Amino acid sequence: AISAGRQLRAVRDRLAAAIVEARELHLGEEEVRPAEWQRRRLHNLIQDMQGQVRMYCRLRPLNSREQRQGDTEVVSASQGRTVEVSGDKAVGIVAVRHKFDAIFAPGSQEQIFEECQDLAQSAVDGHNVTVLCYGQTGAGKTHTMYGRPSEPGIAVRMTRQLFELIQGRGFSVTGSLVELHNNRLTDLLAPAAAVATIDSRPSLSLRRESEADISCEGLTELPLQSADELEELVRLGSVRRAVSAHALNGESSRSHVLLTVKLYRSAEHLAG
């Protein structure tokens, strides 16, 4: 299955490169459309092979503070896609194993992005895509999602690829940032968020648009022209997040943030 997946990716990537070249030569969308639909079929087949829901695990090594305290690592990767949590017979703790679609121990930011970069193309093709980073406080969720300038995370790399894919194809893009803190949703991009304290910011209300669509009333959605603008939006939101120290991390985000990027396309470009 892995070999077949690689072969399909190679064919899809060659076809995608040929489509880009055709557009650069100013071929019309009517001429490109058959190849584009074939590219989409291959892409969707690859995604189906990987699974609609994928679970990856990233293991963070002990930091300097933990090492000074004499902490020991109790989680390890084994047998490719299995994570083992050590037991302790003296206190009755039994070792357990968990299987994932992929394990990074800890892996580089680039390696992690390579596992999910196809999602950018899925979004451009019209699918709803979600990347959720879950773990205990101090596990490295923010680093994995956003990273730093020298090691950008998934969100930054994904937006850069997104803008490369839509260049010159009639798309418009908007971005929003919502913070969930103490069971309250607040708009990190609203003017009031720049000066208000965390607890004094107005809460957002949820509204169900349809069975599969929930929106936030009054949410600020900013138009974006480039990946740089989206990265600046994320930087602005991170400054306004609820941050406080705790036992595991001296400066940890004490909230959850939802970055939403929406793609719109004019009717005359929908065929491609």
C-alpha cells in the first residue's frame, strides 16, 4: 500500500506540474479542465488511502528544567507506529501501547508538515480541512502549529503553500482568530482585543448555519493578499492570547486558539 501510494503521488505531482506549466503558457481553463479533474481524482484517491481522519503523535524530549529535576522519559516510540508508555510494577502501573498513523520522536517541523501538506491542495479543491493539535499543557502544541521564524510550524507552512497553489486563479482569502479561554469565545482580531483585558473582552455567540456549518456572530474576518499578511495576523493574535506561567511552562498559552482561513472563488473561475 505504501509503494502504491508513492507511485500515485509521483503521477499526481507530475500531472500537477504539467497543469501549472500549461497555465503559465496561458492555456484556457477549458483546455486545462480534463487534466485538472484527473489530478483531483488522483489526489482524492491518495487522501482516501491515508484515511479521512489521521492521528499522528509527536514526542517531546525532556527540556532543561525537567533534566535538572531528574525527570525520566516514560514514553518511547517502538515498531514504527506504536508508542509505549512505561509501567512501574512497584506502584501497580501497567505499561500500555498506542498505535498511530505516524510517530515523530520528535521529528523536525519540516518532516511533520510533509505528512499533512496535501491538505492545502484539498482545501483549494473545495474540501473542509482541519488540523487539530491536542496534548497536555507544555507538550509543544503551539511550537508544532506555529513554531518560530527559524522553524515555522504547520500553520505557517500550510498558508505559504496555500497562496502558492491559488496564485493567479481567482481566489480571495480571509482569516480569523478566535480564542477559547475559561469557556468563553473571544475575537482576537477585534479592535477591542487590543486594549481590553482578557476577562473584559466581549464574548462571541455561536450560530448554526446548517448541519455542517457553525459560525460566530460578529467575528472579524480580514481579507488577506499574501502568506505574509496571514503570518502577521497570527502574530497579532498570539500577542493578545491569554498567557500565564505554570508548573510545566514558564510562559504558556492558557487558552485554545482557532485559526480559520476561508477561500472564495469567483464564478468564472470555478471550472478550474
